Amino acid sequence: NLSVLLQEQNVLSLLVMPFFLSLCPPGKLHDMHLGLFASSVRHLYSLYSDNGAFAAQLIHMLADYLRYGGARVHEEALQGGILHILAACLRLSLLRCQKVKFFRDTPDS
């Protein structure tokens, strides 16, 4: 059924979308898309504030969806490359956090 297939793809995409939206938009070097840049910083903050609780929750939800979704969900995830997209966006968003010094070193007690 096509509608079921589209719904499954939407769930996978929705779980990965916050990681994608937290990336720096193109044109930042030339001061283009300042509104998108501000929005991406808000997404970055919401993902990784509170020790990355929201990011961890999204990854756990994606893992549970893949675990219990059956063969159709597995195939759709493989065909859509959603795990590769998640890995790339997660890596780039963490590098961006490091660049803007989002994570601060705590002094040892």
C-alpha cells in the first residue's frame, strides 16, 4: 500500500530532520540566509542541551522503529539511506557544537 509506505518514510525522515536542520545553512560565509542560520543554532541548542537528551531520544526512537517495524521498514531505511544520513548529520552537528564551544569542559573535582 502506497500510503503506508509514505507514512513510514515520513516517520524516518521526521526522526532525522532535527539533526539536518541543526547544520549550518549554505551561504553563511557570505552573510546570506541569516534567518536560517539563527534557526539552525536554535535546533542545535535544542538537540544538545541537557546533555543531548533530545538527540538521544530521537536516536532511540529511530532504533525502536527499525527494530519493531518489520521487513518493510528495514527495506525502506536501507533504500532511503536514512542511517547514512543520520550518521553524517550527527557527525557534522557534533563538530559544529565543538566549533562554537557548546560543550564546556567541567573542572575536575
